[in-house]
Amino acid sequence: MFDETELLTLIKKLVTIDKKWIPSEPGYSLYLRPTMIGTKKCQFWFPFSQFSSFLMPFVSDLGVAASTHAMIYVIACPGGPYFGNGNTALPLYAVSESVRAWPGGTGSFKLGSNYASGFDPQRRAAALGYKQCLWLLEENGEHKVTEAGAMNFFVVLKKEGKEGEKDGLEVVTPPLDGTILPGVTRDSILRLCDAHGPETPLPDYDPETRLEPHERSMTMSQLQKWAAEGRLVECFCVGTAVIVASVDRIGYGEKEITLPQGTPIANALLSRLQSIQEGKFEWQAWSVKC
Ligand SMILES: *Cc1c(COP(=O)(O)O)cnc(C)c1O
């Protein structure tokens, strides 16, 4: 395993050298993605490789086996708003006949191979007028909700409070059961919701309304029930590239769940994450200065 503090030092160096590529417009950023590839060398087919140290990292083995060598590198690329500027509405199409990740599989790792199975369902969802797939997993005859596209998924639920009490809200995302990518944005959102209150309120959001973060599974029938009861107030997707994107509707077979138009919590979280990224809001918990 490569020493992660060394990697951070190298990333800082890279960003310093390439700082002219950091976009200045809000919503734009320099996307950094550490990547690892297998570089097991083939001694016999490439006898000259031992003389050419330049070629060495690129000469790899052809075969189906775990690699004995690996190379870690960092992609740095200026990126713009993923689905258009600001928090644009994202229609999702719930998919159960194709599976992104399954129990015992590799869904909790960011592997290139996890994406291939999503391309065809994504194309079908787009043909039906949706932007991304909402990945479901069948369990005990129910459709469990996992992730959306290559993003973690959240719902905001009104709590069933006693009459006269100021109702809090639950911000719920599926638990890390092996089928979910443990995204850094997901973790940040859970922590920002937990910290919301009179001391560190989210921007333009009522400091008195408690936001309770929960990691808990949810099914499509629950989503339908909560929507019918008026308790499902927001759904949003999160990830490094998109930051936070609100969902306006979810197609599910012939049916569709429509979400309320206003998305104050997703907007507040997007705005807070952007201000942390732009260095306008000090948040010691996870910011790293270059
Ligand atoms: C990258 C990715 C995410 C988001 O992870 P971040 O660390 O927040 O960028 C979520 N789900 C999947 C499947 C992903 O590939």
C-alpha cells in the first residue's frame, strides 16, 4: 500500500505546479482522482524492456490474475458543473432488471469494471427521458434502493412528530453494506447535517430545524408510501463531480414519484460544500490546505 500522507504531499505538489488549471468560476473545479492500475511485467515477450526503463511501467502481462505490481497516479482535470449550472433537477429511472453492485461483489470499491454494466441501462433510461438510473436490488420480494448513476443517494423525510411539536427531518442514505460506494461526499453530507444547528447552521436554512442523519436501508414501496403521505420532501444525489443534485421525479415501471419543487436542504448542502471547497468557509474536519 502506498503511504497516504506521501500521496497527499505529491498531490499538493501537483496542484501547485498545475494551479493555472484551477478554474475560477463558481461551480467549476480541478477534479483530482487518484487511480491505480496493475503493471505486472511480462519478462519473456518483451526482452528489451529490461534495457528500457521508460517502457517498463507500460509493459504489462496478458492474463487473468491479480497483478504483482501496481502504479498509482493522479488525474487532474478542470471540470464544470456536471448536469448544468447550480442545482438542476435530475430525473431518475429506477432499474431492477440490471444490477450495478450485488452482495459479495465489488460495489464498495471504485473499480472501472463496476461501470460497464451501467451503460446499457443508462441509455435506456435516457431514451425514456430520464437523466440517470436509480439502482435497485431485489431482497425478500422488495426493491431496495442503493445508488443513483455513479452517485450516492439521499432522501429527506418528515419525522412523524407528536402534535404541536416542531417536527425534525431525517436525512437518510443506504448503509455501507458492501453494495454501496463509501463516497467522500456522502460522508461529508452526513457530517454537515449532524453539525447543523444554531452554532453552525447551513446557509439559508432554519437553524432550529434538526436534521438527523441516518444510514438505513429503504425500499421503493417505502418511497412511494412516504411520497403519498407527503413525508418525502427531498431526494438528492451526491458525488465529487456533481456535488449535490436534487431529484425532481423517479420513474418506476409505469409509475412515477414526483418530488416537491423547492429543495432547501440540497441547496443549503451544495452551497456549504462549495464554500468549503472555495476556502470561503473554514471547516477543519476534512479540508486540506495546499
Ligand atoms: C464515485 C462514486 C460515488 C461518489 O463518491 P465520491 O467519493 O463522493 O466522489 C458514488 N457512487 C459510485 C458508484 C461512484 O463511483
